[in-house]
Amino acid sequence: MMWFSVVLVFVGALVAGGNANPTTMLEPYDTIIIGMGAAGCTAASTLSKAGKKVLALEAMDRVGGRVNTVPFGDGVVELGAEWIHGQFPSRVYDLAIQNNVTILPQEMDFDVYRSDGSAGEKEVLNDLLLFSLGVVDDPPEVPEPLGQYITRRLTDYIKTKYPHLLNDKDFIENLLQFIDLVIDNYESSNSWNDVSTQSRYEELGGHQHMSWHRNGYKTLFQILLNTYNNGPGYPNLEIKLKKEVTQISWPQDPAQDVVVTCKDGTSYRARNVIVTVSLGVLKERHTTLFTPPLPQEKVTSIEKMSIGVEGKVILLFDTVSWHSNASWFLYLWKTIDRTEISEEDGWIAKIDEAGVPMGCSNTISLWLSGDRAKLVETLPEDVVKRKVMELIRRFMGKNRTIPEPIAMLRSSWYSNPYTRGSYTYDNILTPQYPNARATLAEPLVDRSGTPRVLFAGEATDNTHFSTVHGATDTGFREASRLLPQAKL
Ligand SMILES: Cc1cc2nc3c(=O)[nH]c(=O)nc-3n(C[C@H](O)[C@H](O)[C@H](O)COP(=O)(O)OP(=O)(O)OC[C@H]3O[C@@H](n4cnc5c(N)ncnc54)[C@H](O)[C@@H]3O)c2cc1C
Ligand SMILES: *[C@@H]1O[C@H](CO)[C@@H](O)[C@H](O)[C@H]1NC(C)=O
Ligand SMILES: *[C@@H]1O[C@H](CO)[C@@H](O)[C@H](O)[C@H]1NC(C)=O
Ligand SMILES: *[C@@H]1O[C@H](CO)[C@@H](O)[C@H](O)[C@H]1NC(C)=O
């Protein structure tokens, strides 16, 4: 096996020599960064500032990865990450403030609608929701599926605080379904029972929903790459878009370079590489991506960890007829209405919330997770539009006429071969594999113990996974690994 891989490295170098700039061959890059999302851009920025010669290879035609700000209506909407979750300490929040970008808190006020068009009881639902989200911080001694635990704790709570509600079987049944969906939208899980009570996720301090509003989350990437406000970028950072990496050959011999080969046949050499592709991409292609293959413990991490799917369907209207300052509309079904929905349209009964984006007027954004989100990515445009309008009119159209939308956008984080999911969560195997994230984060070293292939990205952060600030921290962590402390 060893002999075989050495030959591959040699062939890779020859191929590169055939069609790459000869100076590139004579003078390989210090570091190649694979993927230019939050982790990759932070690593690129950190290494470029320290004077390293850096090449960034990004498969998509844009930087940002799972952050994607797109023009919409009179402003922008976010198909991926929307908020800075917490302010202290946050590299992301700090960068915005240091660059005088206004960041606005989005208050999580909501209006509740029932499926028969009536208004729901906001105070009670708010209390039950806060209780359910709160018990996550008070986990059971023996880990169990989160939904099972919340159901037990919530039932006890209702017994003591709202005993009359226990007779309302319809309400309780639909409440539990609703909270399942709320949890899924947080975790990107398919079911709240796919999530473990033993999550190591830690919230940052400060406001949890800070918005880039009309500036768009894309501003973060301009700041990171020094192009914000017509900044000049970094002269020692070369970014190549539409460059899908297909193979990373890493040497045991300290004298040899890492060789990175792209789908278009080009290859590049560097002392080391930082891989920032998502867990979804690693799951799908780790066997072909790395030569020699990844060590078994890393493969186990990749296989046992979970990445879920979170999706949005975003609608633009000429005018909106709901006069409300709420930033969320929550949809709570009644069983009689839910049973009207055909099995084929089951996904529509699993949309429980619509958010009001801050980057654009007259817009709402329907949230979906898990298998429903995967399915909606594949349905015809007109079917999605018709069904979601039926849903919105059912819940919010009783006392008003809701016009047809003038535009619709939806995300495709699962279909996208360069993401294959939205973000990771701590699944029910987490108690059995508590070090999975840390193992994934470990670099591959050569015979001398020098890191040659490093791993960053949201999934590799023990406590801030699933976020932009977590991804950013991991990019900084891996860049720092390559820098003598004095240069930071
Ligand atoms: C719908 C949605 C909502 C979210 N909401 C929030 C939120 O409100 N707040 C928050 O903090 N986080 C949120 N997140 C999570 C956040 O977006 C991610 O955690 C973060 O952006 C991940 O960054 P990353 O650098 O780890 O990975 P990525 O952004 O996935 O970057 C990896 C890059 O690698 C590239 N790549 C993949 N394969 C290859 C290849 N073979 N060759 C070259 N390049 C490749 C990809 O194209 C991508 O650009 C949300 C995510 C989604 C999808
Ligand atoms: C931000 O604003 C302050 C005060 O106006 C100014 O001193 C500072 O230079 C600005 N910073 C940037 C990065 O524009
Ligand atoms: C619509 O109007 C009816 C009658 O006034 C009322 O009972 C119902 O709660 C209203 N629906 C909403 C969502 O406000
Ligand atoms: C929305 O907020 C504004 C300003 O605080 C207030 O004047 C208005 O009455 C509110 N509208 C509703 C429907 O609550």
C-alpha cells in the first residue's frame, strides 16, 4: 500500500508538470485550502496575513459555502445561514463590529395560527416552547433520544401547570408534533428522536439572533478576504473557483509535497492542505478523496456522525396583508385538518413555521428539515409554489386575501454535491462516540510527525458545530497549527 501511494504521488507531480505553470512546480504553495466557506476563508485570511503563499480551491462558482446571500425583491435573502448565533466571544460578530457593519438583533416574537384559520393561544404556546427548549440544558443522567425526554418532561409540566390541557388530546398530540418540528429546525434532524440529550453544543453569550439584514451574510466573506469596501484582497492568496478537488495525495516522506488533483485534470502541490468540505461530502467521497485512505478511526467518525438537512422556501409578495411586527408565524395543526392532507403531500403538514427575513421587504420564508427538506428540493417549482400557498392561505388567510407570490426561491443543500446536507448535530450515537468530532479534527501527519492534511469545518468543532462562528473558529484553529505562535 505504501509503495503504491508513493508511485501515485510521483505520477501526480508529473501530470502537474505537464500542464501547470513551471514556476508553480518549482515553488509549491505553502498551503492549499480546499473549500472556501467560513472555515476555508478564515484559514485563508489567517495564513495570508502571516505571509504564507496560499492557494484556495473551491468547487462552486462562489465563495461562502453554506452561506449564500442572494439578491431578492428590494434587498437580499439568505438561502443558508441567516444569523450570528451569539455575540460573546464571536470572531464573526467582532469582525462585523470592527468593520463598522451594523448588525441588528431579530427578536423572536411570534404569532400563532391554527389550521382552521383561528388565532392560537400565544402565551401558553410560548411557555410550553420555552420549557421544552430549556430542558435541553438539564439533560437526564442516562442519555436518551431528545424527543422522548422532552415528551416526558413536558407532560409532567403540563400536568402541574395546565392540567385542563391534558383532556385536550388533539392539542397535546399536535403540540408534540409541533415541538418535534421546532427541534428539527434547530438541529436539521429528521426527527427529534434522532438527536441525543447528550449534546455538547454550547451557546455563546449575548443575543442569539443577530442579523446582517440588508448587508447580507456575504459581507463576512468580503471582510475575511480583505475585499470589503474595495479592499485589495491578499496578494499572496490565489483563489480558484469551479475547481472541484478529486484527490489529495499526502506523503509519509517529509521531503515530499502534498499533491491535490482537480476534476479538470490540473494538480497543485503544497507543503500541507486544509480540508474544509462538509461532513456530507466526506461521507460521500472520503474513500476516493484521500490517497492513502483515511485511518480507520477517522472513517468511524465520518460514518457515525450525522449531518441533517435544513431548507427554506422563500416567497416574495407585492404587498403583505398580515399587519404584524412578529418575526415568526407558527403553524399549529388540528388533527382533523391534518388528516385531509394526502400522503404524497405529507411534507406540507410538517411545515410549522414561517420566518420574516430582515434583508428584504414583503418576504416570508418557510422552514423545513430532514426528509421533508430533501423531498422539496426535488419537486417541480409549480407544485411547491401551489402547495405552500395552500398552506399559508389555510393558516393565515381566514380574514384576509393573500395574493399570489411574485417570486419564489428555495434552497438545495442536500442535492448540492458540494454540501450534501446543511449542518451536523449530535445524534444518538454521540454518547458511544464522544470523541468523534475531535478525531475528525486531527491532522494526518507524515513520518516526522508534521501535519500534512488538516481538517477544519463546522463538524470539527466540539461545542460550536452547526454554526458559522464555529466553522470560523476551526479555520483559525487549523491555520494557527501551521504558524509559529510569534506570527499570529
Ligand atoms: C439553511 C441553513 C441555515 C443555517 N443557519 C445558520 C445560522 O443562522 N447561523 C449560523 O451560525 N449557522 C447557520 N447554518 C450553518 C452554517 O451555514 C455552517 O455551519 C457553516 O457555514 C459551515 O461552514 P464550513 O466552512 O464548515 O463549510 P462550507 O460552508 O460547506 O464550506 C465548504 C466548502 O467546500 C467546498 N467543497 C466541497 N467539496 C469540494 C471539493 N471536492 N473541492 C473543492 N471544494 C469543495 C464547498 O463548495 C464549500 O464552499 C445554516 C446552514 C444552512 C444550510
Ligand atoms: C469605524 O468607525 C470608526 C469611528 O467612525 C473609525 O474610527 C474607524 O476607522 C472605522 N473602521 C473601519 C474599518 O472603517
Ligand atoms: C378571523 O376572524 C374570526 C372572526 O372574527 C376570529 O374568530 C379568528 O380568530 C380570526 N383569525 C385570526 C387568525 O385572527
Ligand atoms: C408594530 O410596531 C410599531 C412600532 O413599535 C407600532 O407602532 C405598531 O402598532 C405595531 N404594529 C402591530 C400590528 O403590532
